[in-house]
Amino acid sequence: ASGSIIMSNTNEIPPAITTAHLLLRGLVPAFVGCSIGVDDDDDKGSVAGVRASAFQMTYRKDLPKLGKDGGYTGKLSWSLGKRSELASLDLPKEDDLTKDEYKTQCEEFWAHLEKAANRLVSDNGMEVARFDYDSEEAALSSLGTSIMDAGQCAAQAKRRKKAEKAKKEGKEDTIAEGNAPVSVGQLSTSGDDNDVTTFSLALLHGRNLVPLSDLGKLAILRNDPRNDSSIVLNKKKGEVTINIKFCVFPAENSTVSSSSSSECLNGKKGSERCMSKDIRIGEGLEYQLYRQRLAMEALSTADAPDAIEEDANAATTDDKDDEMVVTAFEVSGAIDYTKLIEKFGSKPLTPYLLRRLENVTVKRGTVSALHRFLRREIFFSHRDIERICELLEGWYGVGPPPEEDEGDATTDDAAATTTYEKPTTPCPIYLYTGRGPSSAAMHLGHLVPFLFTAWLQRAFQCPLVVQMTDDEKFLFKGEYNGEDAGDGTGDDAGSRNRTGDNLDGFARLTMENAKDIIACEFIHDKTFLFSDLDYVGTMYPNIVRIWKAVTVNQVNGVFGFDGTSNIGKAAFPAIQAAPSFGSSFPRVLGGGETNAATLACLIPCAIDQDPYFRLTRDVAHKLVPRHHPLGGKPALVHSKFFPPLQGAKGKMSSSDANSAVFLTDSPADIERKIKDHAFSGGRETRKQQEELGADLDVDVSYQWLRFFLEDDEELERIGREYGSGSGEFWSTNMVKAKLCAVLKDLVLEHQERRSKVTEEVVREWMSERCIA
């Protein structure tokens, strides 16, 4: 019943409960500073809002125990997103505070919220109105879906599904649910000019309301956090939820108002204020000031002389805000790559493995030196890279270098003086990488794996397949808007019959991103780019085999999916795994002497993608013949994350334009972003810089130079001088200027190559042909 819009007997819902629920639907968003909701079909350009949960009418269970004098209880909640990002108010978070601090700050939160509710009840400044509609559809058509809570939305979806089923069976006339009259409640204030400002607007669960003053007293119950009100942080998802259990004690002889306005509400007029992210009520601002005062007190304590030693010790421990989180979908905090290797169960790339790689690349004359990403430990971890070396050593007919030589891999030109004849048999390995096209403009972080993969392809002279996961991006970020669907009119069949989703948009992004990938200078005759939407049919037999081999519990355990995830999300890991098997490309990797089914696969990727392929490796033996050299398991080589401009933690994101340098940026854009936003590890004054030098580990400009400055000697000199505060590169400005020069050249050259890549060129690279 909690999800119903109109109960079979609406009188069983006390008017005080209906009114208190309406009050809290407006009060809580106003208190924490978030929108009361965004319409499902009208969210373009809107402020992200929150929707209240299904309303739990707990008075039905509590009333027999408490008696009428115990009041009427109800419960509802709001999810405020990760780290309460949808709210402007700084909420207490359990993992940031001691147990006593958290308890105290939560109590202050509930006390301020309760104070606000009772002030509104007593001051007679808010008008209560009810508007009746002939049907739910009529109300939603006028006011949008933001008036519904989550339970009402679920009930609506269930009815529509039932109606669709009945229609197919020819029984639509028997489906009457959803056509019954409904009521919408409004709390509002009127200004001197009679303009109405909406405070709360909600589709009511009951039909009767009372004036706010007749609510008597409203209490926020919070004695038992497990069953009463609570602020909860879901540590797995990072989401903050406010759960509120309230109790209303109606005034004696309260007046039930069952009448309604003779006119329906005029759309959303007057609701602009409650759709904003401002803290819209005085008690909320008071609580915000309270939290700010606590923060200032903490800072002043930390700055006190007798607290310096304690503060320094605290800096060396695990800060909760810096807690490392690395999953297939989230990267945050200070990344400890040694711990990450232990956590994921991979292996470090040792100096000896680098010498083995050098032995089958540099000393074969295919490249002049190991890639800087290898020399600088940017690619730092692997799975079975030694097996890849074995296959290439066998292909070339050479043995591995002696293990007793503990020196680093050679980087001078002498390493390439010994050359060998190119083998006449096909290369026993192929490379696999990919891109999820989520934005038209790629950034430098996206470039890192492609630059390295292009080097590997030249070094190994091997085939490469590049998967464009336009399907994945739609499954995780796709949207539907019924108004965008074709209405059957127009001359163009595509427009007449289009759906209301944005799947085609991700397909278009594939074309744009493919141009950037091709501009990374891969070998055309050895490279196949493909869109999942186009090529998935050829891979389908292997996808089915993976689905058969992997359980739902395994997928949910690795990726954190639950019952709320669409089925495509749970199915997608098999699609990303399929290109790990050469048999997914019978024509592209087969033909001639090549047996696609026994080719070994090497995947260069950032380490956050490792979960996909750990799952793949567990079932790989079921997809290959017994004589596959790696038992079907793909080998991997993992990169560190490319840090955002604001700080060397986590990884760069396309969602924040000032955290990234994009491949479309102009020289002026690059210079502005580096100078204004690149986090500095330099000291505050010249004297301190000369005495202490810069902290190179946190300085973004220096870290970016490690990625993109080719000259090892110059990089070493910059690090030495900047780290000691002496020489030409003693200051942050000098290092930033050097980075600007390097990036301007890099991006300009990329843009010039990309300008020559037309859609016709892309289609040629994506044509199914033999590249082995």
C-alpha cells in the first residue's frame, strides 16, 4: 500500500499523516539544498534533483503499540548521491569523524530539522491547498513526474506493464487502474504582489489535508538509528542517504479540509525556488554555519604549536578522504600501486622482464629503444608477460637474456645494432585494446594506452584489434525521451521510425573517437577497428560461451551489480572479454598459415580494467583448443593512471573540462589550463623553494612531463633542479612553461594527423579484412 497513489479506502490514512508527509517532501530538500526532483522527461539542462523514497506508513504498525497518544508515524528517505554531491549542505559522514563526533553532529542535524518543521507548523505563514485531477495522467501531464515519490513511480511502471500485456491480449478495456481521480498537495507562500512561491508539491497518498497549524507537533524520531532516522553512507557505492522517521501529534479538534481548489494548478508556475540547489530555509543555513565553525576550530587546533607533531603524524596515516578506491567504474583517492598489485594479484614488471622485452624488440631492430612508459614504470604491472616473451623468443629463434645480469634495460642506440631476419611465419600474438566512446573529444589520459599500443605494434610487428564499446556506454549512460521518438510523419524513414533513446549518438561518437585513434599512427594493414554494434554478430558464439561459463553471482561479485542494474550491464563483461580470443576474428586474424584460435592475446590497459580480464582468465580454457599456448588466458600489461590537473590522485575525467587537456584544445587553452589549474608541488615562497625544493610526487606538471617528455636526461635534470630549488628549472613557472611547450607540440601534431582522417578513411580501417 505504501506505493499506491490512491488507497481503496483513503479515509484510513489520517489527514495529519498526509499533511506531514507533504511538509517533509518540501522541507528536507530545502534544508539540505537540493532540488525536489527533475522530471524524467524534462531533465536536459536541469539541476540534478532527488526523488523521495516510497512512503512507509509506519503508524499502522506503531499505533497498536503506542496508542493514539503516541502520535502517528511515517518514514521516508532521500538518496543524495556519492558523498552527498546532490546537496549543498555539508552533511556529517561517519567515516570522516570519530563515533562521538558523528553522533553529536547528527543530533544537531535532526534538532535543526525538527526546529524548522515545528516553526513552519506554528507560524501560519504557509498555505495548504489540494488540487483534484480526473486521473493520474492528467496530473502528470500538467505538473511532471517530479511530484511522485519512488513508490508511486514503481506503481505506475507496474500498471503500465500490466496494461501493455492486457492490450496485447485484447483486454485493455478491463484495465482501469491509473484512471482513478488523484489529488496533488501544495504548500506555498504568497508575496506582497500575490505571487505564489511553491514550497512543496506532491502527489498525495491520501485525499484529506489539514492546516499546518493543526499538526500540533512534529518530532523526528532518532533514538534507534537502525529503525528510526539516520544518515547512512553506503561505503561500497559511496552514496549518502537520509532516512527520516517522524511522528506527528495532531492538535485536538483539528479541522479536516476535504475540499479542493476548483481550478487545477497552472503547470509548474512558482516552483522555480524549490527546484534550485540553494539551502532554502533558515535552520538549514544555521546548521551549515555550525558545520563551518567546527571545521574552522579543527583548522585552528591543527595550526597550534603544540599540535604540529600530532598533525604531522596524522598526515602519514590513511586519510579517509584519500582512501584508495579502484574498480572498473571508479578511481579515487591516493593510489598505492604496490598495494594495488597485491590486491589484484598481478605481478610487477621487473628489470629482467624489461630486458626480455628489449631482447625481442629493440635488439630485433623494430624500435630504437624501450618506450618511455616502460623505462619510467608508467606501465608497471602484468599478467603472463613472460609467456608473451617466450612466444616471441621462439618466433625469432633466440634465447632469453641471462638472468644473472641485474642491470636495467638498455636505452642507448647500441641496443639496436644487432638485427635478425624477420621470421617468415605469422606473429604468434595479437594486441587488443579498446575505447568506450562517451565524448566526442578525447583527452590526454585517453591517449596514453593508444600511444603505448602503437609502440607495441611496431615493436612486435603484430596484428591489433580495437574494440569500440558503444553498446557499453549506452547501457551505462543511455537515456530515453519519448518526445524524441518518431511520430510516423516526414519524408525520411529514419526520422519517422526513430526511437526515443540516444543509442545512435554513441554510434556517432565511435566515428569521432576512431579518428583520434587512427591518428595515433597504427599500422593500417595490421589494425582492425570495430564497433560492437556492427561486429557483435561474429563474436556472438564466444559471447554465448562466456555467458554459459560465468555465473550471475560471479559478475555481481566482481562488478558490484545488484537487482537494480539493467540486464545489459551484467551481460556486457562477456562482450568485452570476447576479443581476448582469436576465434572471435575468424576472417580478421585467420587465413593463410595463421590459426586464429591459437593466437595469444596481449592487452595493454589501465589497471582499473583488470577486473574484466580476471574474470575472462578464469574461464578462458573453455573457449580454446587444448594446444593454445596460454591455455586461452589473455596476457595483460597495466598502466598507472594519468593524474588530473587538480592533483595527482585518481585519474583524469572528461566530465570536468578543467581537469583535462583535450585533443581539441588550442595552444591558448593548453597554456591557460596548465598555468591556472595544474597542481603545484612547489613551495609558497622563493626562500622555501630554494631550501626545500618541490615535492615532485604531487606536482602535476612534473608528473605529466614523465608521461610526455621523451628525453630521459632532460627529465632527470628538470626533476633534480626542481626538486632542489636550483638551476634553470628551480620554479613551478619554469616547469609549467616546459610542459606547455611539450603539450602544444604533441596536441598540434595529433590534430594535423587527425585532420586527414575522414569518415571514409575510418570505414576503411573498420572494414573486415585479414590483418594477420
